[in-house]
Amino acid sequence: MTTGDIDVGNPSHPGVGPAPLARDRVVIRFAGDSGDGMQLTGDRFTSETATFGNDLSTLPNFPAEIRAPAGTLPGVSSFQLHFANYDIVTPGDRPDVLVAMNPAALKANIGDLPPGGILIVNTDEFSKRNLTKIGYEADPLEDGSLETYQVHPVAMATLTRGALEETGLSKKDAERAKNMFALGLLSWMYHRPSEGTERFLREKFAKRPDLAEANILAFRAGHAYGETTESFAVTYEVAPAKLQPGTYRQITGNTALAYGIVAAGQTTGLPVFLGSYPITPASDILHELSKHKAFGVTTFQAEDEISGIGAALGASFGGSLGVTTTSGPGIALKSETIGLAVTLELPLLIVDVQRGGPSTGLPTKTEQADLLQAMFGRNGEAPLPIIAPRSPGDCFDAAVEAARIAVTYRTPVILLSDGALANGSEPWKVPDASALESVDPNFATEPNAPDGSDEFWPYLRDADTLARPWAVPGTAGLEHRIGGLEKADGRGSISYEPDNHDRMVRLRAEKIGGIRVPDAEVDDPSGDADVLVVGWGSTYGPIVAAARRVRGMGHRVATLHLRNLNPFPANLGELLRSYRTVLVPEMNLGQLVMLLRARYLVDAQSYTKVSGLPFKAEELQDVFLGYLDGSHPSSGERGSAPQGVDA
Amino acid sequence: MTDQQTSPALGALVDLGLPGIGGLDGVPLAETPQSAKDFTSDQEVRWCPGCGDYAVLAAVRSFLPTLGIKRENTVFVSGIGCSSRFPYYLNTYGMHSIHGRAPTIATGLAITRPDLSVWVVTGDGDALSIGGNHLIHALRRNVNLKILLFNNRIYGLTKGQYSPTSEQGKVTKSTPMGSIDHPFNPVSMALGAEATFVGRAIDSDRKNLTAVLGAAAAHRGTALVEILQDCPIFNDGSFDVLRKDGKENRIVPLTHGEPIRFGPAGEDGLGSHAVVADGLALKVVDAASVDPERIVVHDAGSHELAFALSRLSDQDLTHTVTGIFRDTSRATYDDAARAQVDQAKAGGAPDLQSLLNGRDTWTVAG
């Protein structure tokens, strides 16, 4: 067909066509070149889906290079979205629908598309040159290699150009809107509301109304293409999910984390000071917080990672809530200052959005890389609390909780997010801001010497929390000096006395060990499972999804998710010892399992993978099954997941 | 240098007519006069006998009360090294931090607390070697900090290795065949980093040291004061030529607005040596031999002149310029950062719930 056949109508009016087929859940993956706007396309589809009321989970996956060489495999960028009419916890293992904007995107992703899957291909990019570039000897659209899929070849660039003919845009500019054509087509297929996308485009291109209109035209053209061509026989409908009552929005982990920091400023009544140095995948927290100065948030882009945390610590000394945000390599640079914060016993929130390591590693990919670095990566005995959120929305609560612990116990706290949480999104039940628990910074205002003199002892501890007083400069009569040298217990002056050092090392450890954290909870629906799966951080989703699958097959399995990594919940050891098998899946080579084995002397088993991508539910399902019948993971009873339990 | 009333000690200083606010504006004043004793902590001073740090400590203890600000609103932050023990000996707020990082900590403190007078104490190794990056960025940002750089041209606390200001060829524990490192010129470096205030003093010259410290305190922005001092244990006598007979032929004191003359008094009662232009650089000549019009008049507002003065001679102490090289006004980072927050707040108190809700919410009914 030619472009002239397309009726660029208003897609908000449902068109004629076959009645939609109902689906419980769908996984769509948009894949293209880094410059094709796949992240934006995925983000918009997510937003439409959230507005529609589905539960959803997303997985953006992109290279570290801003623009890798066009059309190459390393340059492929993708965005996967899982949406459903029930609550889901992962972005999905395999796509039901793959949108491939070029041959490289096809080659890099086709292996994940199950037989019978829907494949929508932008044929304009399938030139001999582009095919040769990535090693296709024959055109896969013609050689029969794709015949197990439902293939829809669509000349998206040509169609987009045709739709934009009247706008006077150059050929190149017009073709750049082809991602919106793809979005329009998918929006039609899945009956997504489109008003939000059109509004978004008008705002994004507010300064270039011509581009806004062009993108909207391309979006409508894609929609109309689906409606008017007979190439797509069916559309699909995924009904809204039945979520807990409340007000929802879509949110990414980094945004939720930034909001949590803003909220922590409100709950503690402290001005927030962020000292940070740009690093993937944490920079968006700096970007977001820099917009919220009206909440008393000051952001400081430092000359390096060390300066970022140094300035945050200086602000904490002055009575602010000091915060620094980074990723693994940045934590390595900040280690010495974290140690200083440990011994100064000042509140400080340290956010590590983990990525693949070691060294520069995989900047845009996820990994549970830094638990042991957070736990031990400092000279001397330098314990500190560690908290890890389990989902994008949970980043908010984790930040608020980390700040509460930091202020209450006068300690640096490390919050371990990761790349999957940072960029992934989900519907978030918006918390009631007025219900957030307030925290009293309880600044010292009076001398506190035990002998009743007018002296101030900066290391005289609270009997309950072991926290020391926080006396900020400007408080008359409490002038004092603190530093990295060992301090005399109570009085705080420099002390090299042997017994004092032994006592201070133990006191600091005791303070952190005594932080009150909620008991761990086991999810064991049958109540008599033999196998307990323990997770932390972003593996929550795949672990829960896999557990649902195996339970759906009639097996029993218990799960436990750790939010507090230091100190561990007080009941953890007892729980671990009460199961025949403890299994710890991690996206590293077994960091949590090492801590659990050392601490509790349980023979916990480890399952690990470090591919830069989250676990797939199917993969963990197979691992669980291997342990459920007591045999090696490679053997044991298998079954397929019944419809409806996929999470 | 406005608002002299905040700082009685500063009245005698030259008024450059600089616009803006002073370095101590916003810091509350003490209600009663304070003395050096008030600024002395109960800690025993533990520097080696003969260490130049004693002289600086004594000068600072006497100088601080003259600022007239509240003691509790004064903070000293240091790094690591002998001089970095300084905060322990002052009865103010203080932090003895980690090697090279004091400017970063002081930056966060100064941005968030405009009511504090924030001082950094550092040494040549701390500031120029491990902390070099933080120093140059503090200077270019012009955060309202006063940095005292104690330069003894040696690592003392680690027992005698060469430092980034040690002269080439210096034999130390780590350079038995002589140092092959080219040294920094701290004043040139600070000026190159866009510092708005750079001064230099010799530890034993209390009058000049106090004057430079006073001007630094009054300066709104980052002030770097290089203090030349001896390490009697590992670099004894390194500045002796600036203390002994003939020193007047080497030390070139600067006074804003005055011709640069030094040395034994000539027939006109002024120094017998003079600084004149020599192409794009400066040189020292016999004052009597040149037209007085050719003698350079010091202008602390000139970046170019300040730099040329920092290069007057090699760092062999043939000529050592002291006083205030540069004192100019430029918006400070901390004032600007606070202004942005204030501007954002001017629209009224924001609502956290609105922020959390964002623009696209949907409701799931119970």
C-alpha cells in the first residue's frame, strides 16, 4: 500500500474492526538503534498503560554509548514492558510482541521471541548493506527463517515520511518520527488511550510546535495504519488490574528515590543537601532533586565523587540531611569519607545504584554488585546500616527509612538500589504524605557532662540507641572538635589508649547491630514448605514470580525477602534454620549467601547469574523445581506454568 | 570590604572600593569582647619544639577575637598533616578530617550555613598533592572559605618525604639522589584557578600575617593564604634567608595602591629596590636608577599583575613577595546556591502530596 491510503484520523475514537481478543497479560519489547527513540517509545506506551489501569513492570535495556555506530548490534537499545489485568512483579521473561526497527534489533532480540510470537518489522532498514553489516547473508524477511512467527513487515519510515509530507519537514527529520508511528500502531493493537501521549509530545516540543505536530501526525498515522490495513486481523484487550484501592501513578526507581529524599527532608524537618558527581545509572536522582529546591533541597554537582560525599558530610556537620548518590565505582572512591562518617557518627545517606562491575564494568546494566563493598569496603571496623529496596516504588520507602535510621542513630546509611530498579517502572500507590512518620533530629543544646559541669561531651551516648549528641556549629557552649582519630569514650578528645580503642570499636559495632529493624516475614501459603528462597533488592520480582509458577504446579515453596541487610532482622537465623533447604538467588557470585552462611552457620545454597539483566521467572522456576524434589537443579519434576500465574 | 562594623580589626585595611558584601556578613557578632584565651581549647599542643605552627596558632588565637564574631559561629576544618591538628587547639567548632578533603567538607558547610565563618587549615602535601583537585575547584567556585595553606615544603607527619613544593634536587627519605619533581608555585596555581583572594605571609612576621588574615576574613569568597614556615625536624632552616640579615633584600611586601619598593631605605626613605615591568614580566631594579613613573604600583584588583608578581623570581627565595596579591569581588558559589533555593521557595511552600501525585494519577476504587 502507499502512504496515500492512510487516513490520519483521531485515534481516540475507536475505529471499526474485529472485536478485540481478551488477554490476561502481554509482554511487548520495542527494539531499535540507540538513536531510534526506543526508550521514549517504551516510556510512552508505559504511561498509556498505567493510565489505562493495568499493572505493569518495565525493563529498559540500552548500551553505555550515547550513540553507538548506527545499525550495529552493540548499538541496539530496547524497552520491555509487561502489563496485565492482575498484579505482576517482573518485566516478563520473553516478549509476546517484538517490534524491530532495524536488522540489528531483529538479530539481537529474535532469540527471545517464542514460536508464534508477533514480530513487527520496520522493513525500510532492511537494505543489503544494513544486513551485511551485522552478518545476515540473506534477508531474514525473505529466507523463511522467520516463518514460525506472525510477521508484520511495515515500511515505517516510508509511511511516516508520507504522513508528514505536508509538514515541509526534511526527509531526515520526518523519518525520525517513525518511533511514534510504531507507538501509534501498538497503541491501536492494544487499545491504549492516546490523549496523554499527544499532550506529552506537545509539551516536550513546546519550543518546536512543528516537531510536536509531526510526531503527533506520525503517532496517528501508525494508529490509522493498524485500523485501516488488513494486515492486522485482530487487536487485543488487557483489562485493568484489580489493585489495592488507592491513587496510583507510574514511577521509576530513581524518581521514587529522589521523592523519598525530598520526603525525608520533610519528615526530619532538615534542609536536604545533595553532593553528587554524575554517574550512570544514578545521575537521574541528581537531575530530579535539582528541580525541587522549593522544598529546601540544595544540590551540589561536585568536582568528583570524593567531593560529593565530603560536601554532604560537611552539610551534615552543619545540621543538614547530607545525601550523596552514586554507583559502585563512586562508592569505591567515597570509601575513605564513609569511614570518616562512621567514626564521626554523623547522619549521612549514601545511595548506591548498583551496576555491573568490577571497575567500569557494565554502566547501564544491573547487578547486585556491591553488597560486600557496602558491608566491608572500608579500612578498619566500620559497620553501617544497609537497606535495599525491592521494587521501583519501594525506593521511596527505603529512602525515607534510611534517612530515619541515619538521623536517629547518627550514622551513615547505605541504600543499595540497582540499575533495574532505577530505570524500571511500575504503578505506585502514592503514599499519603501526611501519614509519613516524623523524625526528631533532637539537636544537642545543653552541656551534658556527667559531672554536671558546663562541658560538652560529644561522644556521650544515648543509653537506648547508643547514638551520640548532634551539636551543630552556632550552638553556644557546645564548641567541640571531632575527627578521624580515635576518640575517648564520652569526652571525645583524641585518645590512643588501648582499652579505649577496643571499647570504641565495639561500641560503634554495638550501635549499628542494635538498630531496630522489622522482623523478616516468610511467605509460605501452604505453611509446610521445605525450601525457603531468600532474596534481597531487585530479585524480589523474579523470585515471587517463580514461586507463584511452581506453586501453580502444585509445589510448596516459601520465600523471604530481606530489606535490611545490616543489621539483619533479629528473627532471621531462626527462620533460616527452620527449613530443610535455604536457597539464595543473586545477581552476583553469592554475596548475601556468604553473609548468611558466616553469620548463621546454615548450609544455604546459592544460585547466581551476572549477565547484566534481571533473572527470568522461568529460569528461577527451573532452579526452584530442582531443589523442591531434593535433587540437583538439573533434574526433577517439571511442568509448564498454567495460564494466569505468570508474574 | 563593606560593613566594617562586623569586624573592628579590618578598619585599618585598604578599601579597594569593592562592591558587594563582606566575608563575615551574616555571621552573628559576639555580645561581649573575647580574648585569645577564649579561643584556646583545653588540649595540649603537640607539635615539635620550634615548629612554625606555634607562631601561626598564636597569631590566629589573637586575631580571631578581633573579628568580633561569635566563637560558636567559627569553624575550622582541616585535612591530614601536622598543621591539620590545628582545630584541636582552638575552642571553636572544628573537624579534623581526612587527607586532602577539607575543602570539600568546608564547601558543604559553607553552602548550608551562611551564619558561619568557615576556615580550612591545610599543608603543602594536603592541599597541593592529595587534595589538589578540591583546592582548585574551591578556588574557582569562590565559596566563602578562608584557606590557610601552611607551606613548609616537606612531609612532616610521615617523617620527611619531599612535597609538591619541595625544590628540585632536594635529598629526602624518598629521594636519596635528589627530587626530580618540579615544584608548584602555590600563588601562581591559585591565581590560575581563578582565586579571588590570594595572600602570602611568613609565619614569624606576625604583623603581615595578621593583616593578610584580616583581609581574608573580610573577603567574600574563597581566600587562599600561603604561610611560609619551617619544619625544624625534617626541613630545618628552609626559610632562613627570609629571617636573617639581608632578608630585606629578598622580601617584597605589597601594599595596594603603593609603588612596589623594598630593601634598605634609599635617599627618599623608601626601599632601595623597585619592581618594574620587563616586557610581559616584572623584574627588580635599583630604585634610584629608574624613573619613578616606571615603578609598578600594586593593584590587588589586577589578575595579570598578581600573576606576574607570583613569578617575580624562581622559588629559590631570591625574591619572595608577601602581602595581598589579589583581592577582587566575584559572586560566590554559596551565595548563588542559596539565592536559587530562596528564589524557588519564593513561590510559596510546595506541597509534598502534589509532588508525589505528579500529573498522571488514576484511582482504584475499593
